[in-house]
Amino acid sequence: MLDAEAAAAFADEWYAAWNAHDLDAILHHYADDVEFTSPFVVALNGDETGTLRGKDALRDYFARALQRFPDLHFEPIATLVGVDSVTLHYISVEDRRAAEVMTLGPGSNVVSVLAHYG
């Protein structure tokens, strides 16, 4: 089971990587076979399923997102802990509220993400 201390450390590293726009550091958090679902996948990729599969697809998607939003900065609101998951609630691009539910696998790598935006 994930504890609050491990979840907080994960969140700190995840936010630091994104706010530094360090693509390799961002991707370090994800498993090779990650499944990532987000409304932004529809908007940026034109993929009506909203789901990407695999770290290579995620790399391309995140690289485009960093280019499209050069001033990207995530502001944490809350870190919520589940059994094998963490939810990061934060202020995202364009001052949108966001919450990402991330299921963690072996080595605390993210195996699935469900992203939500207000």
C-alpha cells in the first residue's frame, strides 16, 4: 500500500519535472506500457478515444504539450492517496483545475492515468 510520505515524494518529483519542462524527468515516472487517458489527447492528437498507450506515444504527446504551452507551470493543491494509486489535484495550464488519478505499478512507476480538467 502507498503511504502519504511516498505519495508526497512522488508528487514533489512529478511537479518539479513538469515545472522544469524536463521531458526525460517527466517520463521517468511512467511505465513502458502506460495507458494515459485525457481530454487533452483528444484536443492535441485528434484521437477521439482520448487514450495513449506506451511511453513512446506519451513522449510525443508530452513534447507537443510542452511546445504548445511554453509557460506551463503546475501549482499543487492536494495529493490524495489510494491503495496503489495517487491523485494529484493542481492548477494546470490556462488556470484550469486538474486532477490526475495515477495507478502505480512495480517500482512506483505510473501504469495508468485518468486526467480530469475543470
